[in-house]
Amino acid sequence: MDIDPKTLSADAKALLVALQAMQQQQQRRDAEQQDQRTALQREIMALSAAVKTGFPDGDLDGHRRYHELLIEEALERKKMRSAIFIHVAKSSTWALILGLLAVLWIGFKKKLGTGE
């Protein structure tokens, strides 16, 4: 709708000028926000691309599975070390018991006079 400025009162002209100024300000703000959104989108895309370069062939899921495998292997090694430690402790205990029994047996035989 076109308005002939000649037919408007001074107050109406002032309002019209103020409205036009407000529209221009809003258009500038909208353009700035759009520029910010575009810059943010570019930054997000660049960041996403940079993150993907940290993974072989950009395979995030494969990278996760690899680490899960490493963790599983580490747990298995820990269980194995624990089992070995327990086995060594049991064997050492039995060896100590048998050694003590042998010493006691030899001492008993000597006390009875049957030992050499």
C-alpha cells in the first residue's frame, strides 16, 4: 500500500519515518543473525571434519570398537596375572608345607635315633 506523504500530517510522517527506521534496524539485525548462524554452521562443520580426521577413514564406530577391544584385552591380562599370582601363592604354600613336614620328619627320625 503506497501512502502519499503529501496527504499525511506531520505526526503521521514522523511515525512513518520511525516505522521505516525500525524496519531497517530489524532487517540489519536479521541479516547479522543470519551471518552469525552461517558462521556458526561453518565452524561446526569444520570442527566435525577436524574430529573425523582423528579417526582412521573417519570411522568413529570402528575407533570405539577398537578401544573396547583394548579394554577387554587389558581386563583379560589383569585376570591372567591374578590367576598366575594365585597359582604361585598356592604352589609356594604347598612347597613350604611339604618342606616343613620334611624337616619335622627328619627331626622326628633323628630324635628316635633311626635317622642317619
